[in-house]
Amino acid sequence: MNAAPSPGCRNIFLRAAFYLALTACALAENDPGATEQTQASAPGVSGLSLEQLMDVQVTTVAREESTVGESPAAVFVITQEMIHRSGATTIAELLRMVPGMDVARVNGHTWDISARGFNNSIAGKMLVQIDGRTLYTPVYSIVYWDTVDYPLEDIERIEVIRGPGGSVWGANAVNGIINIITKSAKDTQGGLASVGGGTSPQSFGEFRFGGKLSDNLYYRAYGKWSDFPDEFNALASSHDRWYEGRLGMRIDWTPNTEDSFTLQGDWFDSVADQETFVAQPAPPFSMPYFHPEITDGANVLGRWKRSLGKDSNLEVQAYWDRFDQDLGREARFVINTYDLDFHHEFPLGSRQKIVYGAGYRLTEFSFRSSIGDNGFALNGSPDSRNSQLFSAFIQDQITIIPERFSLTVGSKFEHNDFTGFEAQPTGRILWTPTKRQTVWFSVSRAVRTPGFIEDSVQITTPPASPAAPVFPQLVGNTGLASEKVVAYELGYRAAVTDKLSLDIASFYNVYDDLTVFVPGKISTLQGLPVLPLYPANRMTGDTYGVEVSTTWQAEPWWQLYGSYSYLKMEMTGQTGGLGAVGRSLVTEQVVATENGSPQNMVYIRSSWDLPAHFQFDLIGRYVDWLLLTPNVPGYITLDARLAWKPCKNIELSVVGQNLLDNHHPEVSAASPVEIERSVFAKAAYFW
């Protein structure tokens, strides 16, 4: 056993670290090349007035530049200042601050994330993008959040829209859009190196360096890694340790005042431990299978923008994305996506603005399974296929009363290989009674299209009892229709005073053709009885709720932010033509859907700028009970961050998460994994 360091040794270590920081500060102070970006790397709580927050730029609502105050949608912008002061190490954690956003951590590497309900392991109603590249994986029609990452200091902002966005972004933007926008290479000149560790993550670090090749050609390169341990499991080891590393680059070129070009690319490798139980055709019919889920990915994106005059712009973008998930002997998915997109905006007369565009996407999907005998546990038919998506959209923004009243109408039109033609229209009204107030109303339609698993993959799961084995078998349904929603939204936002802002969004959503699994007739597979379960459009329902958020600048050095979200879900299953087993199964899924998302959520953040270049942030959250079987208790968490900048080039911080309890569950109680308290430290150096 290693002896603990003596007090004298600890003092030497502390003094060495202190003098090293002072030396680095002194060198940085004398460096004439220290950049303005370095000086502004960690703005304080008073960096923007509340009126300026209303003017924060957004582009996700209408695919054109606008502001939060002028957006007829439930939009929330996570700024770089919020990112910096959150203490988060992953993008998934950042989304907890968004009103109405349910972020539930399943284990060390998995999150369930959704807005306005329907949150589960196959939640597929949120469209996620980074710099215009979709992260929505067509295997299960979900987002793998352990592969969604980027150096947080180089994210300019994250725009989150609650509610449909299909009229300009297309299918799967049903309950919302998350658009991650990174900084240009010009805005990340100089270097950054950071390292940290603690209980969870155990270690992490990143580097970034940006420079310029000429007066109008800038670049940056980055690298990042993180290592998360197993979370708490009362029964055994969780087998959910997670390691991820990534590299990337970006080049921005502006050869003249009209044109700009961007070329960027990333590569990542994610290794996530897992233990599953796989069906096998021999007693005991279920085999525990411990395996790492190894996911590799790469992408290259190019974008050209041209300014054609006042309020007239043209943009063309193309990207290639590869997603390779290897589950060892169980299965392997490889997806190559090729995407081409353009859009154009221009004024039409003095009171109209037209935005239109078109796109094409080719997805190549290949599948392999070797576990079990002759594809007993998992089988794809066919084992490879391509799918094509053709799309076009048009939107007209009409000014009825200048600076007071406007109307936006438009629709996206798509043709996909799963459900054929889809139309997703919207109408939005914006009323601005004063420069500090906005009232908006919208009616929108959006769809979620099936994924490859729902369409053509066969998955056999272990029987409930090995004594009388009947194997449930999930079977693809090529006749599955898209899930649909018609959403009605009403909102109000205002800078009530110079120190107080208010944002209220209410919604009523009507869903149709929601997917549940229904049983077929018992058949045999390799001489054993199997019960086929087919995805079918047999659930409808309504959801309604309200999301309220407010920011109070109590003092120039003290800011308070809070939000409250209420959600009510009422689902109905269509059981006509089903037997007793089918009716019972559909009813169980309806109840699980209704109760699988918290009805009430509260988020509170208090941020202080303290003397001697200290910052202190406290974040509290309440998440309501999940009335499942068994119930998942509601929980209250407290996170804290203390940071010190001895000089403009160095920041030292310590973060505590989930400080109020040793561990707590955040998803279905059927999972024995619980999320633990964590404490970690971080040191960052800018030059």
C-alpha cells in the first residue's frame, strides 16, 4: 500500500502549483501577442444586459438571422457564458437548463433527452444538429448522446427550439430542435489547454490552437478526451464505464466581402462498457454478454455563403458523415450519409421576405450480426440497403404592420423511402406591442419517420421464464406510417424592467399514428416458440403544458435565473382487433408513455462575480416522480462551481455535481444503475 503524502510533501506540491501559476501569469502578462479572445474567455454575469439578451441572434427558427425577441417560437439560447459557468463536461448536461427539456442520465454514457414528453431510450422526436450537420441516427431514429461532443469553450451558442420545426428542417423535428453552433476559426485565435479530473469524470482534457494563414484565411485544430467511471449499481458492477476521444479542424476563408467558405471535419472514438442478456436457442435460453460498445465516426463538411445584397443571401452546404457502431459478436451497424443542401433568402417588395431551399440525402446502411446460431438473436433483412431523401421548403415572412405585427407561413415537402411523401406546414404570428415585449402564436405540423430497426430488423429477446420459453421477437414493419403531431403554441416574452425578464410558452399538441408494439401469432424459430411483436401506429394522444423562465439581475455582480415546466400527457391505445394479450400490451405501453416523463420540473441558478477574480455558481434542480411500475422517486440536485482567475490567461475551478445525495435513479426503476455524486477540478490555460 502506498503511504499517504506527508503534510510537508503536500505543502511542497501546493507551493509548486501556486508558483507555477504565478510564473505562467507573469509570462502571459508580458506576452504582447495575448489575444482579445483570451481576455474575454470567461465573461461575467453582467456581460449582457437583459435587453441585449432579447437581441441574441438565432437562426434555427426560420433558417434566417433573427433575434430571440423577434422569434415566434419557444426558443432558448445557451450562450457561451452559460456554458462556461455551468461546470458541465458534456453537451447533454448543458441542456438541463432549458425550460421543458427533460434530461435523464441512464448510466455512465447514456442519456434520455426530449422536450415536452415522450422521453425514453428510443426517444426520437428531437432533431439535433451541429453546424448544420444532423446527428439523428436512422438506425433507431434516435440520437446517441455519447457521440455528441465538442470542446465546450469553442461553442458559440446552442439554440433550442421547443415545439415543431419541420416546416424548414424536415422530418423528426417533432418536439423540438437542438442546434449546436460552433465559433468561427477567426474567433478562436490563440491556444487553449485544459486538464482535470476527479470522481466523475475521472480525467478529461482538451487542447485547441487557432491561427491565420493570411489576412482572410483562418484555421483551428482541436483534440479532446474524457474518461467516466462506472455509476452506482446496488446489484453488481454497472459495466458502464465510458471513454471518448476526438480530433477536429476548421478553416474559414473570406476572399471578399460577398463570399465566405467553411471547411471543417471531426473524428471520434467512443468506447462504452455494456452488459446485455442475449437470447440463445439452448438452455438457459439467455446468455449474459459483456461487451464494449465501440463507436467510431468521422465527418467532413463544406459550406459556401454569398451575400447578394440587403437581406438577400445564398448558402450551399454539403457533408459526408460516417457512423460505425460495433457491438462485438452481437452486431455492427455502419452508416454513411451524404447530404447536399441549399437555401436562398431575399426580400419581395417592402413587406415580404422569402426563404426557400432544397436538399438531397443518401444514407447507406449495412448491418452484421453473428451472435447466436444463424441469426437467432438478431437479424437484418436485407443486411444492407440505401435510402434517399428529397426535400424542398418555402417560407414567406409578411410584415403587416411594420415593427408591430407579422405573419410567417411556409412548409417543408419531403419524399423518403419509408413513408413516401410528407408535408409539414406552419403558420406563425408575431405581435410586438412595445420594443420590450413579444406575443406570438403558431400552428405547426411535423412528422417522425421510421428507422431501419422499425422497418426491417428482427430482434429476438430472452424469454420471461426458461421453464416455458416463449421468445418475444421484435419484427420490422415495412408498412409503418410516420408519427404525426399538430401543435398549437402561444407565448409571451418581455424585458419587464432593466433587471427582470420573463418568458412564457404554452402548448397543446395533438398526436396521431404513434408507434406501439402489438403481438402477432406465435410461430417457431429453429424449433422454438417465438411471439412476434410488430411496430404499429396504434396510439394517439394529447399533451399540454406551460414553460416559464425568468432572469433577475439583482446586482451587477449577482444574477438569478429560474424556470418551471408543467407537462400533462393523455394517451389512448387503439386495441380493436387485438386479443387479450394484445390489449394488455398496448395498455401497458400507453401508461408507460403517459408516466415516463416528469410532470413538474424546476431549475434555479445563482451566479456571483466575487472579488479577487472569483466566480461562484449554484444550480438546483427538482424533477418530479415518474409514476411507472415501480415508481421512480422525484429528486432534488445541487451543483456548485467555484472558479478563480489569478490572471487573464489561467483559470482554476472545482465543480461538485449531485451534492445532496450519494446516488439517485433518473430513469425506469427496472434499471439498477443510479447516478452518483461527483467532484472534479479543472485547470485551463489560454494564450
